[in-house]
Amino acid sequence: MNIALKTKLQLLIPVLVFGSISLFAQDIHFSQFYNAPLTMNPALTGISKGDIRLTSLYRSQWNAANSPFKTFAVSAEKKFYNINHDKWWFSAGMDLLHDQAGDGNLSNNHVVLTGSYTRMLDKNSFLSAGAAVGLGQRGLDFGEFTFDNFWNGDVVDYNRPTGENFDRTSFVYPDLSAGVNMRRQWPRSRSKLDVGLAVFHANQPRQRFYEGDDSRLANRGSLFVAPVFQLRPDGDIVGAATLQLQGPYLESLVNVGYRHYLSTQRSKEIAVQLGFGFRFNSIGDAFMPALEVHYHDLMVGFSWDMNVSEFKTATNRNGGPEIAIRYIIHKVYPLRAFKACPLI
């Protein structure tokens, strides 16, 4: 292959990559999906042992491939009890998401309001239904792209016309989602199980940079399972699995770990969790070792993606790091305010 042809092909690759992205938009995702509950199911709003849950995650992906994804999420949730009703409550939350990738700084931003209704079926079983309403925004920096038209046959000339015209470089769209979740917890034990199902982008909002393009964001079906089994007074087996289906794309992840308690003294609990996860596709995608440190109501988690698919050639097996932080706040209620059995 001569140098001129090779250079032209290299200039064409970003256009082809961008074209494949614009054909079908996929959602933000995390390897520590179990630490980003509002991205799994709006019915998980308020499903925690406290009254307020604050969560943030940061993910950096594919830095070694020179086309990194930077993803950030922060969320807050609060339960609202009614002292006249001791078997149900409402919860509300907000989720902020930002994702940016590629030479053209293709960005995806979301502001989502979530709400859920939780009913206590018995003192150990809780059924929740949730919904989410949000605004999404996608944009790109057209001036950062390179095109094959820049090649004049001898050299690259960035002043040449691109041959491409976008009707817009940014757009905003409404977004609707809904889901249900069942929580079962065992008495006098840390054992529990969450099973939930959700549908995101129920309204299939338009995703277009061209006026004549009627491309829509496909529904995302989300199945989420998260068991915890207490093996001994100072040790639990912790698991999580999800199946995400969006149009022709399928993503499934499984995580398992062991959480060891250095202290189980009330309000002074200390635990360390070691685990690993695997992201599947037709041949397997990434292996993800993970570490979490728990101190009472504070959790800090760290994971690292290690590519095992064919893309490992470009990434040198380094998918990238992910950090999660969660903090839970407990409110003090007056003695007359009896509330439903708290979730563990």
C-alpha cells in the first residue's frame, strides 16, 4: 500500500467510526452497574437502608486506543414517609449523567427525575414501582473531525471543504422510563435479594443531526438481579447480574465478590470486598476485578476493565478504571413516627 493511499484511509477511519455511532445510539453503561441503581431501574429509587442515598461514579475507558470515553454520574435519592401509613412510602431522586468520547467530542448528557412507590407485602418483602422523566442532550464538535477531503493528493490541507454538512451539532430530547422491583430480605441476617425489570426510552425519542433523519433511540430493556448471602457473622457472598437489550445490541454482565467484615459493631461497621466481573458478548468482552471498602454508611469502590475481545489489540487489554462513591444518611424520627421495616 502506498503512503498516499494509507494516509487517506487513516483520515477516513474517524468518519466511518462516527457514522457507525450515529446509526444507532447506545446508552451510558458502567462496569459497577450495581453501584448505579438509577441507571438500572427507576424502581430502585429509595431502595436502601437509609433515608437519603448519594452516589457518584467516574469511568475512563479505552485511553490506550486514543479514543477515550469519559463518563460521569451523580445521583441523590430520598424517602418520604407518612406517619399515618406504616406499610408504604414514596421516594424521589435525581440522576445526572455525562458522557464524552472521540475526536469530535461526541457528548451525551442527561438530567433525570425519578420516583417510586414501595409497598411492604410482609415484613420481609417489598414491591416497588418506579418511573423516570428526563431531558437528554447530544452534541459534537464538528471542527475537531478530519475527513478524506482534506487529502489533496499530495498533502493534508485542513482548509479544503469537508464535503459534509450537519443541520445541527446539538439537540435536546425528552426521555421516559419505568420499572418494577421486588426486594426480599431475611430476618436477623444481612441476606437479601433484589429482582427488577425496567424499560428505558419508552417514548423512543429522535436522535438526529440531520433534519431528514428519523433515527430514534431504541427502547432499552433492563433485567437486574442482586443477591447477598450471609455465610457467617463476618462474611457475605455478594453478587449482581444484568441483561441489557437495546435494539440489536445485547449486553450482559455478572459480578461476584466476598465481603469480609473487620467490625460488625453497630454504626462502626468496617468491611472490605474483593470481587470480579465479566462483560459478555458473543465471544466475551472484558474481565473486571473490583475492590470496595465500606465504613459504616460510606462506600468507595474501584474496578478496572481488562479487554479480552479482539479489541485488546488496540487497547493493550486496558479497558480503563472506574471509581464509585456512595454515602447513606439516616434521619432521626420522632417517637410517634412509626415507619415500615427499613430495608437492609
